Amino acid sequence: MHAIPRIAEATPSAHDRVYRGLRTRIMHGQIEPGRALTLRGLGREFDVSMTPAREAVQRLVAEGALSMSSSGRVSTPELSNERIEELAALRSLIEVELASRALPRAHIALIERLQSINATIADAVSNRDAVGYIRTNLEFHRTLYLRAQAPAMLAMCETVWLQLGPTMRTLYGRLNRTEAPQFHRLIVAALKAGDEPGLRLAVRSDVTQGLRMLAS
């Protein structure tokens, strides 16, 4: 009998590896606003040539995660107050709708998962771990919104998160948190009660309160 040939598993391209790695760092606030990035530095960091680094940067510039000056300088954006307010309004519109659509599918396993994530957020806060806080906070929201079964809307939401990543790092420092966000507990309570108006209010408050403080 002849051996059945094994099909080689697809590996991510160099461009995709840089893009995803850099995208995650920006979204989770690992890079502060205004930090300059160079293609040579990215190439060394991800062990790739200049071409995939350039392609990844161009893609992130198109998504608003990075800005490029007329001279070609690439950096994480420093958002104006008007831009922060605009993105906060977008979060309110999109995420309230996602939460509302998720409510009919909010089974007990989802609620328990959200409570578990919230405990992890509390640990990040107590450890003064800004990046861990931002990462788990986004995980809390993404876990809920996946139940909405609205992938186009969730993709738009993640683009807003991506643009806000470095700013969220600044916001965390200003908030000086000592406990997990209070509105997460209200979100969970509304899900348990099947309370759509309460859920919409809790989500809207959670995603806008801090950002509006930063822009004030």
C-alpha cells in the first residue's frame, strides 16, 4: 500500500505575522500614543525583510491604527479630543446594538464566562497591569458580542478598538483604577434578568464614561 501523502499546513505569511502581531500590541495598549515605528526596527523585531514590514504598516495605516506623516514618519496616533469623542460615540452606537442582539442568546454558560473574565480583570487592576487590564476588558466585551452573531458589526467594533488602543493605555493611567469596572457587574446583572434597557444603559455607560473624561 502506498502511504497517503500529508498535506502541508498553511503557515501565515511574513506580512500577516507582522500585521497581526503589531495589531494586537496596538489594540492592547502596549504602544503609547505618538511612538515612532521604523520598518527596520519592525523587521528586526519580527525577523522579516523590509517588504512585509512595509505591507503590514500600510495596512494598519489604512485602518487608522497608525498614522503616516507627509515625510513618511510612522507612529501611533495621538488623538484629538474631537476624535476621542467621535470614537466614543461610535463605541456607544455599535456596542449597545451588539449587546442588545446578544441578549436573547445569553445562556448561563456565557454569563459564567463573563464573570470569570471579570475576576481576571480585577486581578489585572490589583497588579497595576495596564496591558492585562485592556486585553481582558476587550475580551469581556468581545465574548458578549460574539453571541450577537453579527460579524460585520463586530469587525467595525474591533476597528474602533484598534484606533483607541494607545489612548486606552493613557486613559488607564489617568483613571487610577482600584477595582474592576462597575458597569461590568451591571451588564452581567442585566443579562441574568433579561433586562434589555438596563443592558443598553450599562454598556453605553461602560464604553463612553472613561473616554469622555479623557476628552474633557
